[in-house]
Amino acid sequence: MKAFAIYALVALAEIGGCFAFWAWLRLGRSPWWAGAGTLSLIAFALLLTRIDASVAGRAFAAYGGIYIIASIAWMRVVEGARPDRWDLIGGAVCLAGAAIILLGPRTA
């Protein structure tokens, strides 16, 4: 359960950082948004190293599903766009895949 809480923070940092660059470059916001985005992306990288996994690739792969769910939530909460059923079905499939990768039994 601790891993999912860390992954939630990782997703918030990554999506927030990427959105800050989006706001600067696509929405015409101040260049200061790029600075905030850079700090947020640094936090993303640091937080992702806190995942308890034997190899980095497994932590990154499991994060992919969490990222997709968080992106759909961001779209709804921050951008005000309602996800359609395909967004939700795809997100559920990705979240199931992340759970399998992260929680699957390991032999060694």
C-alpha cells in the first residue's frame, strides 16, 4: 500500500511538471511556469527512486499504469474534461497491469 501512495505523489509531480511546461508553451503563461515545472520533474525523479523494487525497470513499468489513471483524473479535475468510457476502461486495464507487475509473486 505504501508503494501506491508514493506512486500517487510521483504521478502528481510528473503530471504537474509536464502541465507547467504545457501552460508556458501552449497556454502563453509566464516562463516562471517552466521553472516550477523543472522543480516538479526533479521531485518526480527523486520520488520514483523511493519505490521498493528489486530493479528500476519494474518500478518504472508499474508506474506506467498509475500515471495513466492519474492523467485521466488530472484531465477531469484540473482541465474540467469528462473522461469517456474508453478512457475509464483503458485506465482500469492499465491499473490492473501495474498491480500485476508490482504485486506479482517473485521467485528470486
